[in-house]
Amino acid sequence: MLPWVLRMRWLDLCFMHWAVPPAAVQATLPRGVQVETYAGKAYVAAVPFRMEDVAPRLTPAVPGLSAFPELNLRTYVRVNGHSGVWFYSLDVTQPLAAAMARRFFHLPYRQARMWVDRQGDVTRYASVRTDLRTGPGTFAAAYRPVGAPLPATPGSLEAWLTDRLHLFSADRAGRVYRGRIQHAPWPLRRAEAAVRVNTLAEPLGFTLAGEPHLLHADRLDVTAWWLERVL
């Protein structure tokens, strides 16, 4: 197996999941990509966090380029029998990182104006997308971890939502690719959140409303491999 090509660190991350009708999710996916469900439900997540130490293998982090906030909107899919994550949008403040991810990983990275602040255990997070190729998107929330560490036991909803070591993406011609990541088990805890604004899914034709399923992780170190075409 070829060595990994990219490293990164994810900080102050909150999974905010909403159940969405599977048919509504399937209607947003390209040919050959199938929505995956848990107990008959599809899930879409807004995931705010901070990136740090983002750099290619054997390359030092670069000030101003290797640390930035990221906010993604994702769901869960199967392609050729493999489970993974499908990203609808990934908002960041770093234009070079966004351009490289679009070029080499075919991911819908978009630039946004973003503000993040952590005081004690509370993270306050706000984002307004400025690159509108995937439509407008605004998000504002405050969140914090609560309770003891929460192991994601096999078969649990928590494991199903987070134990995802593959992502799928598609290029402009509709060719579908799979990327692999590797990391230690998620250091999960339950979370509390106040979501003030969330219009990220509106360009897809549905609204994320009601109380989300919440999980928090303080830090996770991740490595990633090049894509391989699967469709």
C-alpha cells in the first residue's frame, strides 16, 4: 500500500446530526451513490471544527496556510458495497487549501467568512459562505462537551455516524472516487448546543430542524491517502 499523503488535526469538533427522509437524501446524490440508513433513517450533519497542522507528508506546517476553521455538511452513502461519507459542502477561510482540495480531491470546498472562539469548554462558531457555487449557507452555534467519555460501541448509532474511514467525491464529469483516512478511535462525549442559524442544507431542498443528535471531540490526528476511482 502506498503511504499516506496528507496529515491534519481536527479540534473542538461537534457532530450535529439530523434525521432526514432517505428519499430526500437520495435525490441529491449522483448516479451510483446510494444513501445509507440506520434503523430506516438517513442522517445529514453539520460539523463545525478547527483544522491545524494541515500539510503534505514530510512537510512542515506553514503559518497562515495550515490552520483554519472548517464547517462541513455531510451524509452517509454506499458505493460498490463500501460505506463512507459524502460531503455536500466544506466551508473554510483558506483559499489555497480550498482550491487544492477541489483540484486534487474533487471535494466541494468553498470560501466563507468565519469566526470561532473557545472560552472554557464552550465553542462559539459562525460562518457565512462567500463562494456561492453550492448556494448560500449561514451557520451560527455555540456548543460544549458534557459527561464522561463515550466509547462508540460497534453497532451503535454513535459508531455508525462517526466510524467512517472512507469518503466519496465526484469530478465534473461524474466520475466517482474514494479516499481513505486513518485515525485513532474518536474521543467522543455527548454535547450540548444552541444552534442559532443553519441554512446549509437549504440549497439541497430540505431544512435541518429540531433537536439534533450531538457528539463532541476535542482533538483527533488524521492522515489521508490519494483518491482512487471507483465509478
